Amino acid sequence: MINVTRTFFPPFTDYVAQLERVWKNEWITNRGKLVVELEEKLKARLRLGHLLFVNNGTIALQIAIKALDLGGKKIITTPFSYVATTSSIVWEGCEPVFADIDPRTLTLDPSSVEKLIDKDTKAILATHVYGYPCDIVAIESIAKKYKLKVIYDAAHCFGVELRGKSLLAYGDISTCSFHATKLFHTGEGGAIVVNDAALENKVFYMHNFGHKGPEEFQGVGVNGKSSELHAAMGLAVLPYVDKIMERRCELSNLYDRLLAGLPLTRPTVPADVKYNYAYYPVVFDDERSMTKVKETLNAHDIFPRRYFFPSLSHLSYVKSTPTPVSDSIATRVLCLPLSYELRDDEVETIASAMRAALA
């Protein structure tokens, strides 16, 4: 069976070596030495000044919304993302307003954003879909013009660089996911990246109940902290990230060669982007072709994913907004299997089955 992804497991001895440190320290949670070390190593690798390790990517989004004081206001966002992008907005008492997406990059279309802004709009929450960067220049220009905050859901963006700088460095806050399915992972986990010390101080207290010492509290907080066991996994995985990205690049290039000429398209990667090859999405000409390919692959025990489907503007708990591009893409997109462990012959089998289905 070939799934859409496989979790990367570092050598067992590497993880055990990190766990032995946990046992020696006799410290499991509440910002132990491994959590702090992982944060420092991530900041050094990604060349970031402020990064906070949290227990998942969803709590990172919720804390970001709370930290920017957006409660009760409108947030313009994308309908083409994982459900957590929208549910975090609703969970924090805000109203998601859906702009449409660019058909080339599948990220938020800035021209669609500006026409939706009104007096109650306080922020833009955009997703770097599959790790492909949003039009940051245009979004930042709109935000500055209308005095809006910008949050980037960068769940897929570990290792992506734009103009030589980590994609996580843009916006008022960027959030990242370190879920087991991600290129870099801690089993469960995530990160909040901010661009100034005052905001870092605010999210720091928020992620640990507001604790300022054992008997003093600074504002309302939540349990967003992660454990030494998760940090141990991150420290064991981190040394292999370059090899993981290199292998994913090789496999993506192989897909490109084997699928050439088929009636499908791929999102555009801008020339000034260093991509991480986190996903391999393909967009078919119509839903019928997508369904036929999916069913053919499933019959061979190959399981791509309709990622993302449905378009989030159709969720039962949101106010629907016309987003025809997102609606169309969501019915035609498949993410093909891609992982460090995927073999060349497995990619060849996938491509051969797709060719047969589309013949």
C-alpha cells in the first residue's frame, strides 16, 4: 500500500539518545532543556529571531489571532486550505471572509482581497498552500493601506525561502505545523514566528496559561506548550531534513518527467523561491478525470489525497462567499504520494496507472 505520505522515522538509536537525556533530566514538560534547545536550533537553521515551539499548528493559529487582538472582527482568508485555517478563526470568535485564490499558485488572490475589506476587517490570514508563497508584496501593501494585521498559515513551509529569507519571516505572525505528516516533524507540534520582541513576549505568556512564575499571571493564556518527548523527536529528525528535501526533489523531478504530456497542471513556483518539495499536487482538466485517476490508483492500493476538498467556503458553520476558482480547483486537485521513503519504481507504477486511466 502506498499512502499519500509516510512519516519519516529517524534511526531509532538517534531518538533513544535524545530520550536518555529526558530520563537523565527527569523533566517531561514545562519548557525543559530539549524544548529550549530545539527552539534555538530551529531559529539558527531558519535564520529567525523569534520562534516559539508549541504543541500543534492549530493552537499556533489560535494564539496568533488572540495575540493580535482580533476577537469579534472580520478576517479575510482563503477557502483553499486545511480546515484548521478557518476553524481557528471561528473558534476565536472572529468572522472568516473568503477571498478567492490565484489559479496559478493556488494561494490567496490579492485582487480578490481588497474588494472585501470594510470597517470591521482587521486582518488577513493567508495560507502558503503546499509551501508555495503567497503574493507577499501585494498582501503587505494592502495590509499597510488599510492598517490590517497579517497572519500567514505556513504549515507547509519548513525550509522554504523567498528571496533568500525564510518564508516564515514574513507577516506579523507566521505559524507552522510539525505534525507527523510534515517534512520536518515532532510527532505533534508547531511553531509561532513573530517579528518583534514585544509580540514574542505576549505569545510566550499566552502559550503557558499566562504564567509569570508559579503564583503570578500575565493575561489570559492557554496550554500551548509541548513536551520533551516531542522535542526529542524534533532533535532526532532535524539532522536529516536536508536529505529529506533532496530526496523529495528527486522524486518530484521524476514525477515531472513521467507525467509530461498528460492533461494536468501544476502550481507555479516563483523563480525567487527555494522550494521544499513538501507536496506533489496535480490539477486535472475536470473532476471526472481526477475521479477516474483516483479510483484507478486506489485499485492498485495507491492512495493520493483530495487535498484540499471541499472548498472551505462551503463549511456548515461559515457564511458562504462566491469563490469560483477555489471551488473549481478543489474538485480537480490530487496530491500524489510523496515521501522520503518512496521508491523510484513506486513513482513509475503511479505514473503508469495514471497514464492508463487517462488514455
